[in-house]
Amino acid sequence: MSINLQQLRLAKQYLSPFQDMLVNDIISLSKIIKGSYLNDYSFIIAPLSKAYEGFLKDFFLKINLINQQQYQSDRFRVGKVLNPSLRYKRFSVFQKLADISPDGEELAELLWDAWKHGRNRVFHYFPGETKNINEKHAERSIKLLLKAIVNAGQFLKDNQNHKY
């Protein structure tokens, strides 16, 4: 399994210490399984998926897309507020991001794609879609999640003077 260490380092600068530790786990896991064939590689993506969820909650809080109560709530659902199909609902983070800047909608799309392919497809069972995650798919998912973190971190830097 090949992980782009440059992209990994770029992403780590935007992560909390706990999220960073989770990302380190994918490096350890990839070393352990090197040269092995597995039927499903979803477990390699899982630590990064968990870090991504935490990162998104932190990101949403920093740019005031959610409040402290939502951030702390065990009922807050990242996938629901990020889903473009629900963008015109009251609590749509997707729409709020799109309203911040011209780049906001593109970022929202990337964050959603990373969520859908790097988390939902890893953790959920979809009837009629019983294929396992192969090594190449796992690598693509990891790359997409890291790209989303880097782009969101850069968006935050680029819009730091914006009144959220």
C-alpha cells in the first residue's frame, strides 16, 4: 500500500494531536500489511475516516458553521449537514460554505465526496453493493480524505479575515 507522505505531512498541520495520532495509525497498518493480499482494506481507511470526522467538526466550528452546542452534541451528524441533496435545509453546512466565498461550493463538494467515499462507503452497508474495498480503492480514499483536509485548512487560512 502506497501512501503519499508529502500529502500526509500537509494534512497533519491542520489536525489536532488526537487526529494526528489516528493518521499515524494508517502508516503503521500499511507497514504491517505490506506484501499481503487482503479481501477488504476498509480497516486501513478507518483511522483516517475518524480523524476526518473530527477535523470537519473542528473546521465547521472555527468558521462558525456550527455552534459549540452542535459541536459537543452526540446527535450532530456531519454527513447530514454536508449532504448536497439537503443543501437548502436550515442547517446545511454545504450551503453555508458555498455562501462564504466563490471557492466555498467547490470545497463543499470535495468535503462531501471525501465523506461519501472515505467514510460512508467504508463503514456502511449498502444493499446491492457488496463489493469489498480493494487496495487501490483504499489508496484513492486515503488520498481524497487527505486532499479534503488540506484544501479545507487552506480555505480557512485564505478566508481568515472573513467575518463568519
